[in-house]
Amino acid sequence: MSEGLDESSRPSPIEWAGWRPEIRATLMFIRDGDDILLIRKLRGIGAGKINAPGGKIDPGESPLEAAVRETEEELHVAPVDPRKMGELSFAMSDIPDIFVHVFLARGCEGEPKETVEAIPMWTHLHRIPYELMWEDDQHWLPRMLDGEKFRGRFYFEGERIQWMKIDWDVDCLE
């Protein structure tokens, strides 16, 4: 955990009860045995970072529909049996605030292909490159991959977490 992130020792700088994100988005993690399908994001918010496929929810689209569509657009694969595992709220200092629905699938149909948006990379669960990902991922992704549902709130200044709180074993369905 990053230094100074003990949420019990200081209040959040964000009034979460009244917080409203500018962007509603998704992430779709695909697990196949001991491997996870990640991407090197080529454009948009987080370009250059390692993440999961995902993106903005279009008007009239459910979070699950958006997650499946984004995965198909970014990697040309269809997630198998996706289920919602979590929600992430990001208050950001230099980009729009984002609310993310996080899904986990038990595999995919098709072979991942590089697109203008992403380069696919199957990675062993013990070799996930957290140092190349958003800083928050290391705090929730391992437990999510073990089957725990969660709700996380993060305040970022630039690319560094300044405050965080994660609640585990929550009902994440809207």
C-alpha cells in the first residue's frame, strides 16, 4: 500500500455522498486458468498503461453490454460468462472523474488481436505487471481474482493515490 493511505486516520478529501462522475465506464478482466488477459492501452485515458479492456458506457447501454462491446472492439473476442465483481469511483485532479463497473469473465471466444486501441497480452496471475498499471489496481485486483466482490473509492492527484477506501464482500449489483 502507498504511504499515507490509512483511510481510518484521516477523512476523505471528497464528499462521496454528493460526488457525481463525469464518465461512466467499464473494465472486463478475462481469466483463463492461471492467466489473465490484459491490454497495453494505445489511446485515451491511461494510454500506455497496462489494464483490462473497457471503456465508456454509451447512452441506453447497460454496464454489461458496454463491457462486452468494448472487449469485442478492442480485442475481437467475446467474454464468456462475465459477472460483475466491483465498482470503482475515481476522483481525479487532472482528468474527469470516473465511475467504473468491473467485470470478470471465465474465458473468451476467439483469439485476441491487436487493434488501434489495444495490444493484448496473456499474463500469468503471479506476473501481473502492477508497476505498469494504475496505482489502485494492486489494492483490489488480486482479491477480485480470488472471487471477492468490492467497492473502491480513490482520490488521485496526477497518477498517485492520495486517499483510498475499499469495502469487500459487498453487493455490487445495481
